[in-house]
Amino acid sequence: MDDLAPYAVADTASRGRAVVEPRPKVRSEFQRDRDRIVHSTAFRRLEYKTQVFVNHEGDLFRTRLTHSIEVAQIARSIARALYLNDDLVEAIALAHDLGHTPFGHAGQDALNECMQTHGGFEHNLQSLRIVDRLEERYGAFDGLNLMFETREGILKHCSPARARELGELGRRFLDGRRPSLEAQICNLADEIAYNNHDVDDGLRSGLLTIEQLESVTLFARHAAEADTEFPHLPGRRRVHETIRRMIDAQVTDLLAESARRIAAAAPASLADVHAAPAMIAFTDSMQAENRALKGFLREHLYQHYQVLRMTTKARRTIHDLFNAFVADPRLLPPQYQDMAAKESLERATADYIAGMTDRYAIREHRRLYSVSEN
Ligand code: MG
């Protein structure tokens, strides 16, 4: 931590916490943030929330928890290599998906539909809402009272209307300023992690085939490299040897391009980072290959009929849950009835549903709609 670049986020340069606290004795401020995130209830729930596959579909698929750990690991490697604050990067990465609903993107889209005339629902804003308000663990404040830069990194995107409501934290979206390099790293580490693990999970599930993937340059190029080094590798091993090369190539490309941009922009301070265009980036050619991989995954995995069947059911489940609670708020657990009185019934319902794990949502749906369950 002593060899941080002058434009990294440092404890001493931080804009601090909303509620002032004594400095930690043995940890850095951002280590403390990471620890608070790891101890939170929302973090533990990530284990039972999914990205693409629903939690009960198989034990080997990524969950939001393992995804977040992969993002943190990739992001920390990048941060260290660039002399940036890897404690901050770890905190942001571990918190970035806290606000996700059950059932992955289908769940978030459905909840957003339900909330359309009540301010909408966005998982990214929900992650912030969790760390700022919803976690109830401390005597002196609601939420986790995280450092400004951790919260800034969690809030990846935001509409101008919402940005205005968020005050200081939202200001950069209105002024067109960039977040810290640490936040920029987490953004792209997220992309590297999910593109690669979705290939892995897609193959494991049998929804994707190697033959299909050979049409994706990024995959084909690295499969060929693996074949050169290890001819005749059996299936799973060949897949791993390919994917680990893909991750390595993406990280290496990102490091080289980012180092080049940082050298060119020569920021002297964090303020320079905020004012300059994004410096953490892939080369154009890697960016194009990534786009092709994403397009492939969208077409062949996320739109696969078996995935669509699951997401259709997920959507229906979320709508049913929402409708039941809004029709009769007395069905909500007491703490959410309190929240409804403080904010709105719809927002409290969205908080409750968003906090559910996949299997809890399925069970709660059964409890509400089946007379033989209680
Ligand atoms: Mg993510």
C-alpha cells in the first residue's frame, strides 16, 4: 500500500464517510469497508442468487457470490500492477452485485416493470441503497457507512434525474466526470469475469457447444494455442486451458492499454483522473473481440430457449409476488411494513423482493399462491 501511484485513491485523500468515525487501528479505511461488506447479510445472500442459471439448476454453476469473488480477484491483480488501491478495488468488486434481485437479469427487468410508475428499479442503485440504508447492523447509522469512493465505485451508472437526488455522489454523472481508476477497473473486471465464466457454464450446461464457440475469434484463437501446447487434451481440460488463456489475454491487453493511456494523460492527482477521459480500457482490437463474444453469448446462451423458459417463469414469479404485496400490505413481514410507512409501499415491496434469494422467492411464491403451503 506504500507504493500507490499519486493518482490512486488513498485513505488520506478520501472524501470519507457520511458519519465520521475514528480511523481503524490496524486496517486501512478501505479494508474496513471490505470487511463490512463481507459481514453484511446482502453479501451472504449472493451465494443463492444467480447470473444466468437459477440456483437449483446445478451445483457447479456460478452464483453471484462466486462471480463477485472472481471479479475481485481479477480487479485486484490489475490494480496492483498499476499501483492503484487494491483494497478499494476489492471492496467495490465484492459489493457491486449486492443489489441484484433473484433470477438474474430477468428478475431485475421484471421488478423494474413493476416499479415503472414508482421510480423504477435498478440493481446498481439497489446495491448503493443496501450499503447506504438497508443493512441494519450498527448502532450509530443505517447501512454500512462506507467511504465515499467505495460508494462511488458501486454506482456505475445513473440517470440524470436520479443523479440529482443523490447529491455529491451523483454529481459526476451531471458534470460528465469519470470515477476513480479503481472504479473503472472493477467495471471491466466484471466484464472479463462474466464473459469467461458464462462460456464455461454454458458449455458445462450443454446449452453451448465447442463447435459453436469455434466461430468466436477470442475462443478459437486460444483453443488453438492450447492445442499447440497440449495436443489431445480431453474435453473439460481443453476448455479450462482455453478459458484461462482468454482471461490472461484480456487482462494483459487491459493492463498494457491502460498503462499507455495513463502515461499519455500523465495525471498528477485523483482530481486529474476525474477530469480526464477513461484511462482503464482494452485496445480497440480486444474491445472488438469482446463485443463479438458478448454478441455470441446473447444469441446462443441468454436467448437459448431453455434459458428463456426459466426467465419467463422468473418474470411471472416476480410480478406475482409484487402484486400480492401491493394488493395487501399486511402480507409483508413487519420490517417492510415499517419501511412502507416511511417511504412507499412499492419501494418497500421492491426492497423485500430484491433481497430474496432464488429459492426463497420460489418458496414465498408458493406460500402466497398455494393453499396447501404455509
Ligand atoms: Mg457483476
